[in-house]
Amino acid sequence: MNTDKVIEKTKAGKVSQKKLTKFVKKNKDRRVREAAVEKLTDQTLLSDVAKDKGSYFRMTAADKLNDKSIAQEVYTDVAKNDNTGTYAKR
């Protein structure tokens, strides 16, 4: 399936939460990863993405968490350890 079709299906909500997490963590196309994290609602899976220090979208995931203590841990970690400004650009 081509990238545009994956994005279309993702935005339409036709992709499972587990598949969305896989897209966020492993898809090479940033547009697919972005569409996936926007549709992700499962709190456990959002927490996994937010805690993944290698994920460009961890702040977006943290913003969607109901458990604000986990979100705050992510914000604090990014503030202390992200010297590149990567997450500040979201």
C-alpha cells in the first residue's frame, strides 16, 4: 500500500490502535507517523509512545494522556535532556 493510502486510511480511523502504534514507532514516512499519533487514543499505547525517547512525537502523545503525572514526567525529561530542540518544534 502506498504512503498516501496509508495516511488516508489512518486519518479515516480505519487502522487499529496497535497498528497506529507500529506506524508511530516504525514507519519511515513522517507524515504517516504524524497521522497515526493524531488518531491514537489508547492510553497505554500513548504512554508507550510518550516514554519512547527515540520518538519525535513523544510530546504529542504526552499531550493526549489522561494521566497527567506521566505526561509531566515526559515534559520534564524533554526539558532536561533535549539539547537539539527537536521536540520544541512540534
